[in-house]
Amino acid sequence: MMQSASYSKLVRFLQEDLHISSSSMAIAFKYIEQDPGPLPMILWRYGLVTLEQLDRIYDWMETA
């Protein structure tokens, strides 16, 4: 699992760069409680990000 500072940076990237809404993030966090998994995959699995956005997230994670 990501360290909390890295996780916070990921959330900031999602909201500021990809413009993922706070409500979408809240939905993703609820799904994570029920079905734990990596946040980017949860966002994609439930239609909260596109496949293109998912690629951008993983690209960002590789360089962050």
C-alpha cells in the first residue's frame, strides 16, 4: 500500500490535474471499503475515470 504522503499526492493529482470531483472520490473511497484495491483501478472499474485517464494516472505514479 502507498505511504500516506504518496497517497495524498495521488489524490491531489486526481483532483487538480484530472479534475476528478470530490463526489467521485468519495464514491471511490466507499467502494474501496467494500472491495479493497488500488485507487486508480477502483476509479476505472466503477466508471469514474476513462481508460485514457487511467493511463495518465499510472504514468504519473511511475514518475512521482
